[in-house]
Amino acid sequence: MFVLASDITIGGYRFSAVNEVVVKRSIYEIGATATIKVPVTALLKQKEQPPARVNTAQVVNVGDEVVIRLGYKALQTEFKGYVKRVNFTSPIEVECEDNYYLTRSRNVTLSGTKKLEEVLQECGLTVAFCENLTMKNFIAKDMAIYKVLEKLKADYGLCIFFDLDGKVCACRPYGVASGRKVKYTLRKNVISDDDLKYYRKADNKMYIKAVCFKADGTKIEATRGDTSGKAVTLSFYDVESMQELAVMAQQELDRRSYDGYDGSITTFLAPFVSPTDTASITDPVYSEKNGDYYVEATEVTFGTGGARRKVDIGIKV
């Protein structure tokens, strides 16, 4: 029998029981978030101190470090970050944010032509991965770092997010893959596939608009596909010519045109999976539908009513 367990640290206090936890991560959102609901009074364990019953609102503070570990027998780190807000409800609701939280309290001034990696480093961020992007006359005058990240995301079509180690990734959609693969079998370790739809290639018409930001600050575009289909805009960086960009647009069109799934599945808490992983989905009844898909986002819910993990899938890989 699988018994749910949790180990949640907020500041210097450890919570072994909570009302509810929700953790959301996505390649399309700069910050991962967590919401923790805890009793107004709780029996808490402080390092090198015996457990004591305390008023939760008096020991949880904005800016406290947060680590959330959930699971059955073996616990898995689901979130690391900081308390963003404390809502004095009943139960107490603690809103948390990952390392994106730290970018709200620091400003930076930038100017001139810079590589993307230079911009991120001058913002005081540790880079896990970034595109080879040159930005001409990128200006930020005493700008909050979170606004710099939002500007990069909006202006250059980047997916910007932090990994569990607090390092930043700035890439094209699907530009980073963890290399981890998790296996799911429908109607076995998948609780619900109601939001998972299967499409045929012939019915999945698509129109690719490829935009390239060149090192000299100019921008070129190329298009491929059926203009009556779904429009997808993709960003590329430092491509040499229009012809090369057109080839890359066609390659993306080919990569995204397939017989396969779209949507999400709801699973148990195990196996652990996170954005940039690969979900291998098997249907025992219709084996022709089997395939591997890029994980775009996850949402974990944990509490007195049980635990679930919603997995949003992207392109077939």
C-alpha cells in the first residue's frame, strides 16, 4: 500500500502535515509557483529543538526559504523557492515563488550590444542554458531584473524559466531537453486521459512563421505551411540567410506535423516528471498511438484528499 508523505520546510520550521499543496511549473512561465495551506496552529519541528505547537502566522514570513518534498516511501523535491505572500485565512495560505522571486528586488542597468548570456549574467543569474542570441542596443535603465526577463521573453520569443537548482534557462520552445524519460500506460498508471486528444496528421493543418533576430539587429521572416491551419510563430537567432531560415521553418513544420496526442493526462504522484522531460505514452489497446512527447508543464496537487500530477504534453519527440 502506498502511503503519502510530505516534508515541507519554511524558514527554520518543518511541516510534516499540511492541508494542501499545489505546485505549478511550465516552460512558458518565468516563475514556478507553490501554494501551501497549513493549519492556523501546528505542531512544528525546528532544527535542534523539540516539536512545539505554535501560531503558524507568527513563524512564516515573506522571504523565507521554502523546500517542498512529496512522495510515497521515497520523497522527491518538487519545489525550491521563497515565501512571496502570506494570506491570513483559515487555514493559512502561503504563496511561494522559485528563484524568480529574487529578481523582483534587484535592479540592473544595461546598454550596448550584448550576448544573451552576458545579459543574464549581468542580472546576477546563473545560466543553465541560453540561446546564442546577440541583441543590438539592448537598454535597461535601472530596471528590475524580472522586467528584463519579461522584456526578453516578449521581444525575442524566448521561453524563460528556472530549474530546481535555481539556474535560468532562456531558449526557444523545446530548446532544452532534460534527457529523462517517464513511461505512462493509459488505464494503468494514468488516472485520467479525458483531456488527451489524438489527432491525425491530415487533420492537423499548420502554418509556421519563422522570425530570425540577426546579430546586426535586423529581423527577417520566412513562412511555410497551410495558411488555413493553426498559426505558430517561432523565433530563431543569428541565422545566416533567408534561404536557411526557410529551410528551418520547413523542418519545424515537418517536426510538428504527425499523428499523435495533444493535451494532458492526470497521473499519480509517482513517477516524478517535470517540464523538459519526455513522457512516453503507451495505449495497450491501440498500439499505433504509442509515442514520446515533450513535457511542457506540470501541476502537482497534494493534500488530505490524495495526490495527483497533471502533465501537459507538447510536440512528439
